[in-house]
Amino acid sequence: MRPSQHPHSSTRTTRPKRTLVSAAAVIPLLALSACGDDADSDSEAVTLTLAHSYNEGQPMVDCGVATIEDEVNGADAGITIDTYGSSSLGGDSDRIADVASGDIDIDIQGASALGAVYEPISVFDAAYAFDDAEHLRAFMDSSASEDVIADFRDTTGIHTLGAWSAGSRHFTANDPIREPDDLSGLQIRFPGSPQYLMNAQALGANATEVAFEEIYLSLQQGAVDGQENPTNIIAADNIDEVQDYVSLTAHQQNTNLVIIGEVWDELNDEQQQVLTDSVEMAVDQVAECIADQEEEILDEWRSEGSPEVVEDVDLDAFREQAFDYFEENFDDESLTVFESIRGEAE
């Protein structure tokens, strides 16, 4: 079954403030007397808001957010998760600001969006920075990621719980794209963030900014020639109906970071560990679910012959062109991050 449509709604829902409930306020006096000086009687139960932009049915929700909710809410560590999806608490830039201010506790954000508050983190979304989801996982688990993650927190006050790939991004068009020269003359829709537009230049694409909700119509009417997205988004939004070819360029890992604001420092060691463990488990679940879903979608396209799946892509040519471009155009700090990522590639 194909996933539901990717949301980009800007409608905001007013959320309740974070709830702190003293255990002493709800435990009967007789029970308190029986417990004596039990330190746990003064602990606080915390409800944390978790916001994201995805819809039910997408692996980032069904395998990622659901895992975090289940693990945290079932841990009996004095914390519960209250989730607001589908951008109901605002778009990416709104939610980043709200995490920094403490109005939202936990958020799932694309690396390129986080570049608005700390530019080097957007390099996680640079073309061919990561080879695949396992490379992203290995980098985040290594000491190589420590500097950029620490600098991100020092600059913004935001702590990173983990990161996963929301799927490899591929090009679609009415012509096959096997090498960089095949992009010449094509108007390709890219998101409008600086890193995405830089990726377009690095890959040799002529980028056109189109709102996500308008991609299908723009392709159908020929306003743009192609676009790039993970297979689950291509299928969910029926982009395959108006494009003849899906070329497996896998040029970006669509990195999502699970972030938490200042409330992190208010949690005790057990609560921090529960959150960390739940996100680690979610990272594994998302990777598995996305891989399974991508293979299911590709098998369906291969079987139907429409759209045609282009698998003989010259990845080395794309990588070499992208690496040369970034070496010349990244500033020193971003280039250091890019090189540290590549240093963890197998």
C-alpha cells in the first residue's frame, strides 16, 4: 500500500503548555506516610510535545514517531509524549523557533531547514554527502559527528537526539537521467532552501522553485520538466502518473534530525536515557521501513513498466561533479563538515 500524501500545511494548532505534575499532589496522604522519605514521591511527571510535518501512513510516522511514543510512554520514567503531526504546530521555520524558545519540546526537522539557525548542519543534506542510510547512522554514531552536533547546540541551545534518512532522493522526468549532462536544458523543481539550490548547481540542474502542493500540476502542465524526491513521496503524491522515468540517482539522503530544546536539561538521567534509547530504536525502524517500502514501490514500477526505472545511472560522474563543486563553493566550516562525513564512508 502506498503511503499517504506528504503534508505541507501551514495551519497551526494551539498546543497546551508543557505539563508538570507533582507526584505528591496526586498521591493520597496515607500512601505518602507509608512511603516515608521515598525520593520518588517528589518527582515530576513531564508531558513533552513532539511536532513534525509528516502524515499518518508515512514511515517517519508509523515507524519513527510511533516507536518513540511507544518506548517513552511505556518506560514508566515519568515522561510521556504528546504528538502534533502534519505541521499542525506550524511550518519548519516556525517550529525551529518554537523549539529554541521552549514552546515545542521535541521536533523532527530536515537538516536543510535547520541550516536557517546553524548553517553547517545543512551540509547533512548536501548532494552525495552520505552514501546511504547506514552511512548516516555510522557518522552519527562516530566521534566525527561530535563537533558539528556540539557546535549546533552551543549556537542554538538545541540538543540532537538522533538522525535518520527519510529516503534517498531521485530524479524524475520525461527523459532518462543517467549522467549530469542529461540534466542540461531541463527545468527541475527543487525545494527553495539554500542547500537544495546548491545541490542543484552541484549536480548541473537548472533549479525551479515550486511549492510542494503544486508539483503535480506543474509537471502535468509542463511548467517544469522534472523534480526530485524519495520514492515514497513520488508514489504518495502520484508524481509517477505525470513522469515517464524515475532515475535512481540517490543524490541525497533527506536527513531528518530529532531535536529537543532546553527541557533536555530539566530531565533526570533516566529520562534522558529513555529518550535517547527510544530515538535510537526509531532510527533503526525508520531505516528498515523505508528500505522495504522503496523496494515494494520500485518492484511495482518495474512490473508495470511505468514509470520506467532507470538503474544504470553513472553515480561516479554525479559524485565527482558534486564533490568538485562543494570543494570550490563551501565555506571553510561547511567544507570541514562535508569532509568529516565523507571520512566515515566505507
